[in-house]
Amino acid sequence: MVKEPSTDPELRSLASEDLPQATRDLEALSTNLKKSLIPVHPFAHLPCLLELRPGAGGDEAALFASDLLRMYQVYCKSHGLQCKVLSIDTAPSVGAEDQIQEAVIEILSPGSYERFRGEAGVHRVQRVPATETKGRTHTSAVSVLVLPNFPNEVAQDNPNEFNDPNSDYYVNPQDVRTDTMRASGAGGQHVNKTDSAIRLTHIPTGTVVSMQESRSQHSNRTSAWQVLRARLAQARREAREEEMAAMRINAGVKRTGRGDKIRTYNWQQQRVTDHRSAITLNRLDDVLEGGNSLDEIMTSVKEWLASKDLEAMIIDEETASKQKL
Amino acid sequence: MPRLATSLLLKARNLNTLLPLLLRSCRDLGSAQNELRWFRDHAVAATAKDPTNSHTQATWQSRLRRMCEERSRGKPLQYILGSQPFGTLDILCRLGVLIPRPETESIAMHIMSYLPTHNGDTEASGPSKLRVLDLCTGTGCIALLTHDALSSRYKSLQILGIDNNRHAVLLARSNLQHNVRQGKLPERACNDVNFVQGDIFSRHAVPPSRSTNGQWDILIANPPYISPTAFNTTTERSVRNFEPRDALVPPSSPSRAGAQGTREGNAGGDIIYPRLLKIAREVGAKVVLFEVADMDQAMRVVGMAGMDKRWDGVEIWRDWPSVQNKGAKAEESVVVNGKITRVMGEGNGRAVFAWTLQGRNMIGRALDLEDWYIPQKLCPCTVHS
């Protein structure tokens, strides 16, 4: 109408005034549409568990794991998210206080799973380690797992979630072997050892969770069950998603699983690059301090995830309609 | 005690110079590392709390070293830190009073899982009143855990803990206050739970109480059960040197021991159980739970309960009665005096659980306390002689 020569000039000016507003509205509407089209992740409302495990790179990877742990802890603190260390295993080598072999932290605030799920994957570090004498840059990696956390309250609100065998949350107690580390000797009043460790083994999948963080066996048991539930639910969901992903690969879209490297932290260039959303920031320190830069990266990843979900949905839709024909 | 291997000590020292100290008592690196972490957390927290402390950096480390040195001389960690978790409670520990054991925690939680989970409001589903007697209460841990587990299920709950040691009674009362203050127990616990001093060998072992009419529904006891012989051979050094002998070995004076005597070696730890069974009869207990030293003692106690015609059924519980691992025998039982007795769970023989017909009715159907606990039905295998 604006470009039509026959339009009344007054009307034309009115129309062109409306145009920018309309364009903005359109953008907002299409984002909203995207948001409402993409199904909410079934675990989105839940709190989460974050597991950090060093991969390739030995001691350096273990050091980087403790850097990441700190980054997430500071991030939680500055965003008012309640977080708690469930367990930290440090490396059994010299001066290993800050070398992590495995750490699990629990972020208790609801919706944390949605916030952190983009963090899952391999985080790569490029720097000259403190232990390196010849000044060479090393590349190491830490894998981050983000698991939905099912606090016991969930069971109280909705007992079916835990008792319904079809639910992802369901773990049959018959399938779980419990071992206490206090098996040998006379026990009881004869000893006052402080072995409070608990080990749970989910027999069908071979999943093992050990917990010895607390002096209380009771609380170790509770934490161990929490981690076991989370790992099993995640595994079930992943198995389902893999099936879907296989379907989509046939249709030409590749999804990024947790095996791929997702982000690089480069010390010399003071930069952080996320390989999925292709964002690069030159504020390494702020990212590691859990500052706004980390927020920026996480937001960009969230947008990327949403666009991926949309792509996947379109493919699914197309496949479905093809099948109909 | 075998010497620690030099290689182990070297490895420990490389990790942390305090670990070799802890190894002397812990004997393995894993638990020494755990204890070091707990000591450090405690030292840091205690130093931060102490307002008189200005030069904090140096002091938490010196505090930590002092604690590790104490531990290296065999003093139990629970006495050094002054507490031990028990269920969700925090139980204060002091020299002279027995430290709560995880096995005791396990069997106490298991008996709670046997009691119906009905709401206090629904009168129809069962009595909303329960009276629990805890003999040889020590720190009061069982009595307090009982309140923690049952206060939401019973409108009226009366729990009495008795110990012959004045220090234990005082500590048990502090534990009640401490856990209420920390919000781990509800305010009403102050009215529901009482601790008094008393000797179970005296004629009026249980003080008459107007509100309970001298009657108690459940009797639980973790009495001294170690024989003098076993005390010298099977107890850990830190138990022998630091924990009160009275809480571990029952008195053995002939007048008290009666016909049993102490010549039976390991059975020397048994003399308290006939007395407990007699008290159970006097107070009209419908259910009893006694902690025992091992499977042999458990079977001897089952035998005693069998002689006493009061009981309609009995079970032996191992250390972890609620653990039923796949692959283990589906149902284990032993035969005592020709009667089959069911054995529950895994670990050493740890407790004898007996009930009367009324007790079985009170329990109704055994329900699971926590969702991963396997629901178990009471087996009506009665032991009569």
C-alpha cells in the first residue's frame, strides 16, 4: 500500500508511520509463536544436578574441572539460585586439593534444569598449565552432565510419578542393590568407625552411585538415590531422543549430542567460544567469574536450542505428512 | 593390630601431612580422607563462629591439627566433633556416654517403618495414641528418632527414655533441647519425650506414670550386650579405651546374673535380656525390639522369648533389615527350639523383634517408610515352646 502510487498521500504517511511498529510486532509475534510451538521440555520445571568429570588432559583437566565448578557456584550465588555440593572426589595425587575427579552439585531452585541444560557437553580448555615447563599450550576437556533432579517433595505432590512403572522417574527398588561399606567385623557396639558410605547399583543398567560425602549414612543414602534417579531418568529420555534423532538424520538434520565439544575456553586469547551458537566473547575472566558474559553465552545457547527444536519439529511434521501420503 | 605399611603412610603423607595421624586410628586411606574432610569443615566452621578469634587463618589450621592429634591417639571422631548424625537428627556426644551406631539407626528406622502410616486425624484406621519406652537410652538417640518418625502419625505420643547413668540422662535431655532448637524436632517433643534416671535391675525399674497407667505399647532397648570375654577380644581399641564399659558390658554380680552366671563365655552378655523381657511383661508391651551382639546371641534371645509364653511371633533382624538385595536368599530363617524364625536383611545378626497378638494388630500391615524400601508383610511364624 505504501508503494502503490494511487494511494492517498495522507493515508500513505499514516501507513508508513505504522510500518515500523507493525514490523516489530511481527517479530515479537513470530518469536512468541516459536516459543509456544516448541513443546516445553518435560523436565524444564525441575531443579537439576550438575556433574563435572575431567576427560582428556589428566591433572590439567582436573584443575579445569575445579575452575568450572567454581564458575557455576559463583553464577548460582549471583543469580540467587540455591546450590549445594553433593559430592566432590579429588584426585589421589600430590597436592590434589583443587583437582577434581568427579563433582556433583545440586541446584535446588525450580526451573534450573531448563536454565542449565544447554551447559551439558564437553567444555574444552586451551592454556599453558601451571605444571608445564616449556610453555606449551595444552588442550584438555571436561564433560558436564546436567541431570533433572527429583527432590523427594515431587513424590509427595504426585506420588504416581515415582510409583508408575511407565514414568521416567520410576525406579523399581527390587532392581537396586544396596551396599554399605560397614560389612566386615562384629559391628554394633564393638566398633565406632565412621564409615557412612553407601553404594547403590541399578542391576539392569549397571549404573553405580557411591556416596560418602556426609557423616550421616541416612543422608548419603538419600543423596545416592537422588543421583541414581536422575541418571536413570536422563538415560531413558536420551534413549528415546536417540531414536528420534536417528529418524531425523535420515531426513538430513544432525543433532548435537553430549559427546561433541560445545565450548572452548582459551586463556592466551582470553576468549570463550560456544561452538553451537557461534558466539565468541573476549571476556574469559568474567565468564569464569560467573558474570554477565556467562549469562550472555547461556542465552545464545538457549536460542540455538530453540531453533534446533523448531527444525526438528518441522522435519517430524514433514516426515509425518509424507507418511500420510 | 598389624603395623601400617610404609608405602601407605608415604602415600598418605604426600596427600596431606595430617593423614598419617588419622591413619593410626582409621587404618585405611579412604576413611582417613573422609575424616580429614569432616575435621576440616568443623575446624573452619568453629573458628568462624568464634568471635574472640581475630587471626583466623592460622587458628583453624591449628585447631585441625589438634583434632587430628587427638584422633591419632584413638579418641573417637564423634567425641572430638561432639556429635553424630542419627537419621535426620543431630545427636550430641560426650565422653562417658555411648556413641550412637549406624546399626542402631538402621533397626530403629526399620521398626518405625512397621508402624502404620495412618494420619492422626482418621480415628477409624487405628489408635492415634502410642507409648514408647526406651531402656538404656544413652544419648537418647532412639527415643528422639522415634519422635521424629512418629509425631506426624500419632496425635498423642509418649516416649520415655531411661538410663542408669546420670550423665547419659543429662545428655539425652540436652539432645532433646538441641534438636528442638535446631528445628529438627517439633516443639511438642518437649512435652512428649522425657528422660529419667533409673536402674533396670531395681524393683521399680520403670517409674509409675499416671498418664500411661504404667503401661507401654512398645519397648525398645539397646542394652549393654558384650560379654567380658568379647570385650577384651573383639571390641575396637578406641571403643575399649574411650567408651563407657557400663554401656557395653552388662553387670555380672552373681545376685544380678542369677542362674546364668558368666561361665558361659560369650553368653556372659546375655544376662540383661531376661530382665528386659520381664519388664516388657510388667508394662504390658505389645512389641519389643532388642539390639543384640550377633546371630548367636539373637538366637539365644529368641529362645528366651520362646520360653516366655507372652510372644506370638518373633523375627531376627540383621544390621540392615530393610535391605533385600536381589541374588540373596529370598527368605532366610533359622530354627530355634524347633520353631522357624524369619531373618531379615543383611549384615550381622543385630536385633530381636517380638510381638504379641495385640502387637500384630497394632502394626496391622507393615508399610514402607521410604519409597525405595520394599514393602514387607509380617510373617506370623510364631515361636512357642
